[in-house]
Amino acid sequence: MILAIASGKGGTGKTSVACALALALDRPLTFLDCDVEGSNAHLFLRPEITSHQEVMVPYPVIDPKLCDACGRCVEECQFGAMIRLGKKVRLMANLCHGCGVCRLVCPRDAITMAGRPVGMMFSGTAGVMRFFSGELRTGEALSVPIIKKIKEQQDDLVIIDCPPGTSCPAVESVDGADFALLVTEPTPFGEHDLRGMITVCRRLEIPCGVVINRSSEDDGIIERLCKAEDVPVLMRIPFDRKVAETYAKGGSLLEAMPGIKEELKDMFTEIRGMRR
């Protein structure tokens, strides 16, 4: 089973819930921190990192001796990474997605593909868990290749801590999951961005449920949306100052609220019955 923990916006407590659930289950599983632009699950899980590897993406190299600046590569590049300057073609490396179309359409065979590092993948263990995370290199824009590399890991149970939002990194992280647990907060911003994440799950045909973090008497704004979209609210985590105090000391949600462990386990049992 692949369980994606996602949110439409940052700061809802997505990573806190993902880590708390993994710790509450207390069983062999694989935890994937796919928020490669701001990974922090390690702060809660405290894994022992045993290995790391560079993540490479292909990129084109233009041979100036063969290139006649015909412009075919410029015309076919959907990312605008190739530009023609006079009698030369230049590559905008930060825009290149490594698709290789430029090499295929070049009539002079002036383009070859090489490798360019965009980040790192780290692996290790945290108790009975296998732990994987990634880190995007400073100045790079391509986080999706790192996420794909992390998601190559397989297990009977995989928990994915997804990046926030509804852009390409978030979609790539959620794609292929058996169920998406959407963490939100009872605010207008939380409601707006949750709506977007529900839409993503619907288009990917992934069943989803909601956790309301910092739950209070204002939950109605989220409950109305969930009722209208026929999405179940699976759990509420109360708004409690003690949680923030525990986080500030590097503690997990389970340390702040020990009694929530059984609720998390019950929610997981319910999710298993709802997965696709």
C-alpha cells in the first residue's frame, strides 16, 4: 500500500502527521520524504543516514563544429531551453528538462546527451523503518527527477511525505498512491488550497480523506467543503499550544499528545478499507 500525505498549502502540519502516523504504526515500512525543496521529516524521525547518491538528469551538449544553427531544436523545445543567437544555438540549462527531443530532431547530429547533477538522495533507517529523502541543489529548479528517484523504493507499506501545493512536484509525489491523506487547517487559505488538492486527487483517480489540524470551533469551513465534495474527515487534531512547544524542542506529535496514537492507528485501518 502506498499512502501519500499531502496538503494544498505549506504549514498545515503535513510532515508532522506523516511522521506521527509512521511512528504510531510501529511496524516495518518505507518512509519517503519527497519534499526535496524543504525536507524536514528527519527532524522528527531522527534516521541514521547510511548512504547517499547524486541524482542526475540528461542535458544536451551542442557541438559547435557540426551545428549550423538551423533552429529545429529551438522550434521543437517545448520548455524554451534552446535559443538561437545569430549563427549559434545556446542552451538555457535551468530551463532544460532533459527530454532529448533536440537530439532527435537535429539534422546534423550536432547534439549529444550528458548528465547534470540536480540534487541528492539520502537513505537510512529509523527504527524499523527504511527512510529516504532528497535535497534539491541550490539554484536548480528540477525537483521532479529527485522525487522520481526516491519513489523507486518499494515495500508492502510506503508512506510519502509530499511537497505542499498542487504544482508538478506535488502531483508527481501523489501520483500512483493508493490513497491520499490531505492535511488542512480550518482557515480560508486552508479551505481554498484543500479544494485544489481534492481536484488533483480526482484527476489522478486517487481516493482521499482529510485530517483537520489545529481543529477548533471554526472547522465548519472545512466540513462544508468536504461534505460538498463527498470527502470524509478522518481525524481532527486539536489546536493546542503544547504541540507547538514540543515541535520547538524537536519532539513529534506523539510526544505532545501520546493519546493520539490509537486514533492514528484506527485512521490507518479505516484508510486500508477505502484505498483503490
